[in-house]
Amino acid sequence: MRPSDPLQSQGIALRPRHRALLRAVLIGVLVLGMLLLLTVPALAGFGQYVTYATGPNPYSVRVADFNHDLAPDLAVAVGSKPAMWILLNNGDGTFAAAVPYSVNGKGWSLAVADFNHDGRPDVAVGTTSNRVSVRFGRSGGGFDPKVSYSMDSYANSLVAADLNGDGAPDLVGPTSVLMNQGDGTFGTAIPFGGSLSNPVDPEVRDLNKDGKLDLAAAELGSGQLAILLGNGDGTFGVPVHYPVGPFPDAVTFGRFDSDRKVDVAVKSEPDQISVLRGNGDGTFGSANTYTVPASQGPLITRDVNGDNLLDLISTDVGGDGSVSVLLGNGDGTFGAVESYPVASYPRSVAAADFNNDGLVDLAVASQQASAVSVLLGTP
């Protein structure tokens, strides 16, 4: 007796040519699914961290290809002198010994961009002496001598963005802006204006779709998020405030659902992340909150697990230190926290594919370890 036809066993009676066609379609779908699984790796987590020594008290880490070998390198700002350290990628996700560079003051924050239009990444270092030092990148990974500029407060956070649309990245600090003169030099600091209570971690994005960059900052002193709509010339309007958790110290933007409107996430001490859905006009709804381990320092977004949904990554200073990941559900909500250990007291995190395997890897500035912790993604 012939083996029973699986289609007939399901009560489906088809002519022979129809059965052959259906089998061919099913096999094609199966093969396509297997090819997708092979070509698009999914991230299951992160491996054991490896540390690379820097100067004492690293506060901030950023990623750029400083020597043009197509492998992401690391820049680290440390709270000692020399205050900037560069770690070049060996091409396989490991890093060469850190090379120090001097700036004015002790390092606090970093911004990386091509400030002088020569095709090479440059670095701006915010320091505890109310100054920003800019070093232009050279071919091969070196840097020109520093040029420093005054700000009106501690430059404890920096972001590079073209605020006036002239094609030259400007520098945004916690309370003021340094406008690029078009050649990598900067003018006098311009205060934001308006009333802000100890703002930190400014971030910029076009929030109301008018083609002008807007600004968000965490108000450490008031437990609020401040939104300032941009005027397109490097100045901003009156701040609008949104309540978040106590002592907010980190901000990040992302589209966390399918409505294509920019949302915002704010991290607050000691253990809270607030997510506010954007309305598309520069305003936001009320916050949904998530609990994470004791946190301090930046919050970033990446698609960690390859599902085309943005996830949240934060650093946790409690205990021996770890990095926490909240996987996005695609509807503006997030799942349970997944934590991965790093060296003690992580203060900053950056993400890139360090070993060219298609997976997200992490670099963490570990303050008490005087090192950068690197975690490679595991498929």
C-alpha cells in the first residue's frame, strides 16, 4: 500500500498537478526561510567582556573609523590628563593599546564628526574646566594639535549636529551651542535661553517635521524633560517641560512604534526609564516607565536582536556593574530587562559591529576599572 498523502490526510483532495504545485510552493517557502536565517544573524546576547586599559576614570566612549580601515575604533574621554585616548581596532573586534592625547582639562564627554570637511573624523572633548578641545583627525589615526573653546558651564555632555543647515557640524553642550564657522573653528558659546534646571545630555532631532533640528535635555534638578524647538539658525524656542523620573540624566530618541513619529526615552536615577510617545508636532504624551538596575550615564537605542525593532541599552552602576538591554516590542513598549556584566562602574556605552559579523557589539567606559569593556554579540 502506498504511504498516505499528507494533503489527503488533512482532508484536502487535489489533482496530481495541483498537489505538485503546492508542494513546490511549500518547499520554496521553506528554502527561503532557511536562507534568511543563514544570511540575517539574530543576536542571542553578548559574550564575556574583555577589558582594554585607558587612563584613570573613563567617563565617555564614542565610535568612529579613525584610520580608515573600515573597522570601528574607540575614542575615550577620561577624568585625568591626558584626557583623550584612542583605541584602534585590529579588524577582528580586538583593540590595540590605547594611545593618549592631551586636551585642556580633564575629560568628561565626547563628540565625533568631520568638523573641517576633510573626510576624516575629528573629536571634540568636553572638560571639567568649562572648555571644549577639538582635535582634527589625520590619516592613519593621529590628530592635529588641540584648539580649545570656552563654554558657559561644565561640558559634561556634547553632541555634534548641523543646527543651521550650512553643512558644518556644530557643537551642543548642556546649556549652550558652539557654532561651526565652516572650517572646523567655532564661535563664542550661545546660551539656549529659557529656564532650565541643571540640564544634561542634550540630544537633537527634527521632532515636528519642519526641517529644523530641535533639542531635548534631561533636567537633573527638576525631574523633567525639556523640549526646545529649533529656529534653524542655532537658537531655540522656549522650553516645554514633561515630568519624568527623579534626577534624569540621559536622553535618546527613536521610533519605537509603527507611526513614524519620533519618540523619546529618558533615564532617571536610581532605576527608571521613561518612554514618551511623540505626537509628530514636537509634543509628547505621558510617560510609560520601566525599572532597570541601578543606573547612571547614557542611554542609547539600537536594533540589538535583528528584528528591525529599536531596543534600549543602558549602563548599570550597581553591584559590580552591568549593561542592561530592553527589547522593543514594536508598539512603543519594551520587554523584560536583560543584563550583561562588565567591569566595575560603567559610565557610558557605545554600539557598533566591531568584528564584522553582522551583530551588534558594545563598548563600555568602566570608570573604576580604568578601562573599556568590550562585549561581542553572540548569534
